[in-house]
Amino acid sequence: MTRVKQQKIQEHYDSVAGTYDDHYDHLTRGRPYHNHLSDHLIKALPQNGDLLDIGCGTALFVEKYLRNGGTATGLDISGKMLSKARERCPGCTFVAGNGEALPFQDQSFDAISSLLVFSYVKSPETMLAEAYRVLRPGGSIAVCTLGKKLITRGIPALYHFSEKVKFQHVVMKNFGERYYNEEEMTRLFSEAGFDDISVKWCSFAHIDMIDPLFSLASKLEPFVEKRVPQLAFNIFVSAKKRR
């Protein structure tokens, strides 16, 4: 990640740290949306493990992982998001940094998670190589991010426009995101050395849908994910490091 891009992302998330949970932990949309995505990660990761959450934000996923009896370390480039994370999970370690240069020793973790962050990464190959390095043999990784679909092709233009008109939103910012399809994700994880790679599409109800569309989409979500995954817009990948 270039220094300019990292600074832009850092400044944005510092500016929204105080309202971030109003978006992703809101009872009617934010929490159901975040819980649905995070459930996919939880099912793919070992319980009672030592987790690294890359792009931990305010520690919403870290908090959920702890309920399964594990321990966790959070990494984020926003100091103010990390302050919120420490308030939420005071017993955990939170470190400033980015996923392309992990400040940890080899084989430090049993599990790695990354939720709605992978599209920001300039070099996914570098991030996955770093993830592989700090995972213990047999460790698991789970990543969920916006995927490359017809419905997501217009998102960069929308983010660019929202930035131009100074529209204040938790995630609507032009960071030069990159989106990936199943074949690209499989190749990236395979070339990084991972085994047992599983790639699938998830989520049909988006947090920014207005009601009653969100409620209707939530009810249709299980059917969409199982029967017509072409309509889902987040891509989920799980894999393991060789023993």
C-alpha cells in the first residue's frame, strides 16, 4: 500500500471512528449485516485459537471471536479506530499497521480474519504472503470482501462522486479499491501456498439498502446464497496453511 493511499485511508477512518459503530452495529441493519458476514468467518476458523484480525476497526469481529473462547490481536491503520477497539475489548492486543507488512514473528497465530478490507490492499500477493508467514502450520485464514460483479462495477464511480461532493459516509470514499472473482481469489490463495481453498458468494441484503428493501433482501438471502449466488455481492474465501 502506498504511503499516500495509507494516509488517506487512515485519515478517513480516524474521522469516522466515533460514528463507525452507529453504521455497523446498528440494531436494524448494521448488526444483522455484520453478523451475517462474520458468521461465515467464524464457521471457517478454529475455536479457542489465537486470532489475528487484519483491519479490525472497532473490534466488532474480535469481540465475536472471543465469545468462542479464543484470544485475539487486532491490526488497523487508524489509531482512533484502535482506541475504540481497546475500549470494546480491553483484554486484547491492538497494533497499528497494515496487512502488507505484518509486525509479527513467523508462526504467531492459529487463525487470520479480514472482513471488508481486502479490496483496499494494493498488493494482495504481499498480504497473503505475510498472512501465510505469521500463520502456524495448519492454521486457517478467512477473508470476506466485495467481489467483482456487475452490481459492484459502478461502486468506484459512486465513491469518487461522493468524495467530490463531500458526502459524509463511513465507507463511501475513493480508495482505489480492487474487486476479485472466484478464479482470481483461488489463484491468489493458491500461489501464496494455501490449501483447502473454498470460495463462495455471500450476502444479498446490503447495509445501505433502505427499508423495507433490506428486510425483504434479508429474507431472500439464504435462497440467493444457495440457489442463485450470482446475485450475492460479497466474496468469501477460507483456506489453510500446510502442516
